[in-house]
Amino acid sequence: MTAKITTSTLLAAAALAVSFGSAGSALAGDKADMEKCYGVSMAGKNDCKAGEGTSCAGTSKIDYQSNAWKLVPKGTCAGIETPHGKGSLAPSEARVPSA
């Protein structure tokens, strides 16, 4: 009986390892289907370095900061509506906090 449990446990562990490996590959592929969209993140919710005042993820100072980006599904950025206009594929100086 112990041998069956050990074999079952090993098989379950192997299956789990394979599924995690597949999930990791899927996540890597998903990033390729994303694009940087500037001016759509809320304060402190940007994804990473974008320009003056944004040294890394979570450092944007104001909502919809125009030089801070968020990853969004490819092809959707320009259609994202904000109170200050639509998302942009390029940073701008339109809405950046003063130093």
C-alpha cells in the first residue's frame, strides 16, 4: 500500500510540475500580446519606468499620468477612454506631476 501511495504521489507531483511548466510558457507568450499604454494607469499603479517622476512600477504620482504606462492587450490602448482623453502608445508631457 505504501508503494502505491508513493507512486501516486510521484505521478501527481510530475503532473503538477508539467502543468506549472506549461503555465509559465503561456504567461511568457501572453506578454507578447500586450503593449505599453501611456496615460491610463491610476496613481501608483503604473507598470514600470516611463520617464521623469516614474522610476519603476507603482511610482506614478497622479491618475492618468501621461508618461506612465500600463500593459494592456495589444490593439486596445488607443480605445481606452480616460477623463483626459484616450490612451497613447507614446509618452507625452501633457499630464506629469511638477517636480
